[in-house]
Amino acid sequence: MDAKPVLHVAVVACMDARLDLHDALGLALGDCHTIRNAGGVVTDDVIRSLTISQRALGTRSIVLIHHTNCGLESITEEFRQELEAEVGQRPVWAVEAYKDADQDVRQSMQRVRTSPFLLHTDDVRGFVFDVTTGLLREVLPVA
């Protein structure tokens, strides 16, 4: 099997164990690159991974997936202050907490579309996965 994804797709999603991305998207092993983090948010490191995925491994399409009942909906940026109090050092990264999955998907789509490092930003789609029903709902960008 080649490291280049067969479908030339990169998927960015939350690390939540309830999300079976391949099943939800009807994908097989080798079809896509999968980049997961807390919340599925587009951070600098996600842009790094997408850039490598596109420039070195030929992906052209990007799918962003958040989900209902995400743990990031109950965490605040105060989490960083709590860590600083506990370990004596404040993390350099943002928590990227959010209250509205649809709005955060739109923000993530915008971050991808405006990145100067990505070659292909014309095929970026965002979805919210419902952890209760197992269904994906597409989030359209604001016109």
C-alpha cells in the first residue's frame, strides 16, 4: 500500500473515540489521510500536516469533521491557567474551545482556505457528526 491516499483526500476530525471516520465516510484503509486532535480544530500543526499531505503526498480535497457533545464545548481557555498553576508553566498552545460546532467548522474552513501554505483550498467541506445517530450533517460556509 502506498502512503499517498487513493482518493487524494485529507480528513481533519476530533480524536473522540465515538467517531469511526472510515465507517461514517464509507472509506477503506488507504483512501485518505486522517488528522485527529481535540475538537478537530484547525491549528498550526494541522496546517503543517495538511501542507505535507498536499505538497508531498498529493491530496487535493479536505474534509473537516466536528461532532455533537464534544468535550471542548465544556472546557474554557482557563484550562491553560489551571495547568500553569499546577505545573508552573503556561502552555503555548490555545485550548481552541468552542460552544457552537457549526460555527467552529466554519472557522476551521476559513483557516484552511486562507492558509498560504496549502495548494488546494477549493475543495474544503465541513461536517458535524451526530454521536447519537451516527449521521453526518454538512455545514455550509456563510456566503
